[in-house]
Amino acid sequence: MVVKTDLDPAIAARLKRTPDGLVAAVVREQATGDVLMLAWMDDEALHRTLTTGRATYWSRSRGEYWVKGETSGHHQYVRSVSLDCDGDALLVTVDQIGPACHTGTHTCFSDELPVVTP
């Protein structure tokens, strides 16, 4: 996937992408600190997110960009975006309107797995 983008070259140079050009975007809610979801961004999705204030992702299954809430009404208004120290993940802090998960739950991380504690 090669897409022309207007992403700041200084930011683009810091990204470490998967072989298909993507960076993981961990999304958390500003008000609660809850981790809401994991999505994927390429350079263009990150550029759109940074310049519009609306969370924009790359859908690996559909092969297209999607703005969170465009069809569901469950919008994400971006308050900040941080790049991790290795450049291979983004932390997107949002004001979430409605549930974040496509299943209708507040967060996509609602199925806790059992952990054996030492």
C-alpha cells in the first residue's frame, strides 16, 4: 500500500511501520483513562487525524480509511497523539461519544482472561 501523504516528514521519519506500512494506534478515553480500542494507521491516516481532530484509521479488512463514528455516530474527537519511544505505536487520547467497540461496549477490552498470580 503506497499512498501519497502530506504527513510531516519529521514525524514520518520517526515511525517504524509493519511490512504493510501500518502503525498500531492504542486509543484511550481522556475523561476516564480507559483503553478503548486498538486500530491501525498508515501515514495518511495519521496525517488526517492530526489535521482534522477526528480519529481516522486504516481498515485492514476493508482496505480503506475510516473515520471513527462516520457511520455509527460514536465519534472520537482527538485531544492528543503521542508516539512511543520506539516509534512503533501511537497513543491516541480522545473524547469518546458513545461506545468505542463495534459490539456496542464502552471498550473493546472487556473480556478479561484468567491470570495465575505468583
